[in-house]
Amino acid sequence: VLNELVSKKVLIEPKKGKFRMATHYSREETKTISGIVDMTAKGAAFIISDSFKDDIYISRRNTNTAMHGDEVAVSIMAPKRKGQARPKDQSRIEGKIIEVTKRARTSFVGILEVHANFAFLIPDGKQSSTHIFIPTEKLKGAENGHKAIAKIVDWPETAKNPFGEITKVLGFPGENETERLSVLEEHGFSVGFPKKVKQELNQISLAISQKEINKRKDFRKIPTFTIDPADAKDFDDALSVRKLNEGVWEIGIHIADVSHYVQPGSEIDKEAYSRATSVYLVDRVIPMLPDLLSNQACSLRPQEEKLCYSVVFQITEKAEIKHTWLGKTIIFSDKRFTYQEAQEVIETQPSKNNAKKDSGMFMSELHMLNKLAKIFRKRR
């Protein structure tokens, strides 16, 4: 009968075999609420919930097995009666975590403490105060003092600590590669791509069919180039420039057509959505899309035909836009400029005796773009 009353939320079981009426702090009808755990360095927590304006305080003894970022169910505790210890902040709502409904993460980066018959991984970060128990047979070659990644595999109700296993050894703290990998793993940046994504990549062809070309406006014979930093690994956008008649130019801004290769709802699409962006570190890039797409198919590399989405407009030398077109194109990038190279061309006056050299450096095109840019900048 008591268990039935608990399931109906008439009673609450704060401890095994201990029951009390399901009271609540205010006139709210809900006996339990859901929220996200914001763990403190001392092991207590605050629950961020849409059900209450203020965060709900959870003392260390009432955190259950919850960890930072977990989604949990919380029982709101009744206000303290006279004679009972009261919090310093009289208005603070207190609760108890009764269930972890969704883990924010199950893998953690930390330092290993290896003992004779067991080990503990002490997670990095002030908000990870729970040490993970690692049986010696689950160390996977990790040694005392190593930085490693441990995955939680079980957390028995009777255990103070979760049980885990080592999934990857990063190395010893202080080493450059160890610390770089540690930062990536700690913040959830995955260097590799899932198996399903790799399987989809195997189905992608980099060849451009004539059927696809026929659907697009052809810019392959129009002078086109990219301008990027010297250390750029991929080239997302290109410019095409040509003179139509006296005083009127056609300028195209071309963006790699990723949508041709990445279909909505595909595994590649889902993975890109979860990553949200490419991550640029000092010495490497963790791409949003696999290398086949980010550095090959969707990179507007010089001397290669590429599929694009483009905006193309006719403009006078006084920066008056006469006509605009948007749509799918195919381009051929003639040259890759670095910022420094483009700037050198802009600062160089066209030579009277070497028009061929000027043409190869797209002298007139860059000078016109720079002239138009200054007009737009002044207007803005």
C-alpha cells in the first residue's frame, strides 16, 4: 500500500523504508520537478528548472548519483520547522534528487590513481567531484599518473562511486599532445567520425556529371579566384569578375554547394548538426564535415571544377547595382590568393609593357574590386 501511494505521489520515500507525506514548498501542484544539475566544486548542486524562478538547492547528501549537466527528477522538500536547522538564505528552495533521467555524459577525462587492486580516475574540472572506480582488469595498460578517458559502465545503488573502464590513454600530464587531446575530449570535440558517417562517405562521388552541369549556370571560363589566409586549409568562397562593357562589370560571389553532397536527415547531416561548427586550434582543425567534403569536394581549390551556390550582379564603376541573380553554378578557380598576395597586387600599379603578367595576377579585377569596396565602405 505504501509503495502504491508513492507511485501516486501521495507519499515520498526519502530513505529506504522511510515514508512521509508529499509536501511541497509553495502552492505549486507538482510534487516533483525536472531540471538540469549545476554541480558546485564542494559537491552540492543547484537545479535549473522551468518550474521555479529561482534555482533549487541540493545539499551534497541529497545529490543521489547525479553529475554536472544531468537531467534529473527532484523532490521539493518542505520548509524547515521551528527548532530545525535552517539555511542562511531563508527563501532558498531545497530539494532532493530522486532520479537521474538522462546523463549529460558518460565519458570523462582525468588523472589515474592506480593502487594494488584497483584504481580511480579523478576527473578534470571543478564541477566533476565524483571519482570513477576502475577495476585493474579495465585499465587497458594505463599507468599511475596517466591522463586517460574513462567511461562509466555502472553505478550500483549501494556504491559511493560509479564503476568505469579506461577507453583511451592520452599520456602524462604536461606533454603538449596529451593536453591538446585532453582539451578536445573534455569539451566533447570528437576528432574522428562515426562508422555510419564513414559508410555514407563511401557512397559519395567527387565526379561531376554532365547532367548536373546542365542544371547550373556555367562560370568555368570566367576569371575566378579565392582570397584567404596563408594557412587556410579549405576555401569556402570565391569571386568571379569580368568586364561586360564600358563602365559595367559582372561580379559573382560563389559559395561551395554543400547541399549537393549532404542530404537532410543523413548521418553526415546529423553529425554536422551535433558538431555545429569546425573547431580551430593552434595546430589543427576539428572539422564539422569529414575531410572528403570539407577539404576536397566543398573546398574551392585552384585549378578544380566545383559546384556552388552563387549571387551574381551587374554593377557600374560607381557601385550602382543594375541586376542581380542567385542560383546554382559550376566554377573553375584560376588562382588562390593569400591576403598578402592580394594586397601586393592592389598596391601595384598596372605595367604598360607586361599586360600578360598583369592578366595572370588579375590586376584589373582586383583593382576594380578594391575601388568598389572603398565606395561601399564610405557609404556605410
